[in-house]
Amino acid sequence: MAGSNGSNGSNGSNGARSAASTGRTVAEIVAAQVAAGRSRLAVVDGDRTLTYAALEARANALAHHLRRHGADRDRTVALVLPPSADLVIAALATLRSGAACVPVDPAVPVERVAAMLADARPCAIVTRRGLAARMPRGAWHVVALDRDGAEIERQPTSPPDAMGRPSDVAYVVYSADSGNRPKGGDITHASLLNRVIWQHATVHVTPGDRAPLMSSSGFDAAVWETWPYLTAGASLHVPDDVTCMDPEALRDWLVAQDVTIAFVATPMAERLLALPWPAARRLRALLTSADPLRHRPSAGASLALGWEPLADRAQVVHVPRDHPSVVMRHPALIARTVQADVVGAADAPRSAA
């Protein structure tokens, strides 16, 4: 899929690698991006637009609010939100509070939500008023962003002093096929940053890039739909649910939003690759995973295979053949590289089988 690269600015991988060498986390790298460009676009969600300064202020205020309700290192905060600006704010706030994020898709059955919460034992749940009524009762405090907004806005907008360390857990992600007893995989800050570094290096993320946020919030892809871009000073764009389900509508939205890099689950990716695309598009890289890729892209594209740390699945990067660094790679080689250099030490599941 040969598209023009409209991105500008420097490659984000250098800053992320430097951060890794000094023991910083993705939340700290985002703070550096705020300092570098406070008015730069961070998130677009329908009519709602957040600059990096606005994202920082809202996330820090929520982080202080979460701290009041027990958020700290070695604690978890459940995020029961759809892909949205609120989800981005809540995730950054949780990491800033020192706690680990537990993303939960609000569309899954209530029984599974209850099982995940029982396993993760969060100190707080961040959600919206309409979803809060579905939450099971427990020892956690429920924060409904649209109900508690006034209280949150009274909190300081400076970052708390309790951001996590590289060895702390940043995320607990539950696999979709973990059966009746959910098993969460712990992803440390160091592992998350290594995943960011890999994506920066593979698709050359820059501040000029624009990426969609559309994976289910409980799917681990939503994690790498977020942090590789915010750590590079790029922007996230949220499509509506109808657009996400229709390949032609999604193609048109990607073009209209000037999206440059996108992740799409394999079934939709195959349908997108079969469509005609306008020559003027800015999309230059399409990442996909979840199921085997049954239909190879056209001869004008190349593939790079990656590895999903939680599910042992291949990831495919679809980019122009003349891309400066992405070439056909042997799956076993890239899997070894990702496993050793990106994932880092194996992050064990939270629950025994």
C-alpha cells in the first residue's frame, strides 16, 4: 500500500531508547512531549479535541483523585471505558498515580467483568455514569468521569510524585480466550517501553503521525494503539462504532482524517486491503494481528512479522516496498528479536491455570 509519508519531526525511537537507558516510563516520556509542544494535537474524539497540555492537565487531576482513593504502586485501577478520549486520560492518569491499568471492555458480559475485577482487585474503577450502574459491588471506589467531573477538576494539574518504576506493573491485560476463570498478564513499565521502542523503530513514528484508537479497550492492541504515538508526540483519532464495522466507511475515514499508521484486526485488514485506495492518502503503514493472514497484500507491499506477547500470535506490518527500513523478515528471527529485546523478562499471568 504505497502512500505518501506526510509525517514530520524526528523519529520517536531515539527519545524512547534514551528514556529506557535512564529508567524512565512512558508516562514520563509523554510529559516530555507536553513540554516540547503544549499546543500540539493529542486526541480527537468526535467533536472533542485535546491538546497535549489539556491531556496532561486532565490526566494529572484524575491521578490525584485516584491517589485519594488508594491508587499507588502495587495497586490496580480498572478502566471500564470504550475507545475514547476518556480512556486515554484514564490510562495516563492511572500510570501517573503509580497504579497499573486494568482495561476492561464495557461490552463484555457483566459476569466476566465481575470475574476480572475479582482477580485484579482494583482500588478504583474509572468509568462513565451509564456504565457505573452495571459494575458489581466490591471494595473498590467507582469514579464516573461524567458524574465526578467537578470534584476531579478541583485537584492539582501538576503530576503526582508516585509514577511507577520500570519494574512495576503498568498493565494487567486479560486474554479474550482465558475461559471461565480470567487470567491476566502483567506487563511491566519496562516491557511496555520496549514495545514502544520496537514500534517506533519499525514504522518510524514521528510527531506528525496520526493513528486511530479503535480496538476494544480490553484487547492488548489498544495498549500499542496508544503509547507508541503519545510518546512520539503524535495524535490519536477515535472513529465511531459504525465506521469501525464497515470497511469502505473505515477506509474513507482513515483517508479523511489523514491517518498515517493504523492497527486493524486481521479480518478487517483483509477487507481493507481488497479495496481500491486513493493515491493521495497519507496512510503508510497498516499493522494487523489476532488471526492468521489468509490473503497476502499486493506485490507493491512488504511484510514484517512481529509477535504478540500475551497470545503468541504473529503481527504483520503492511508498508510500501520502498519503506527505508521494513523488509521481509523470517518469522522466527523477528519473534526471537521481539521476545528478547522488546518484551523483556516474561511477565507472568496473575492467576494460575
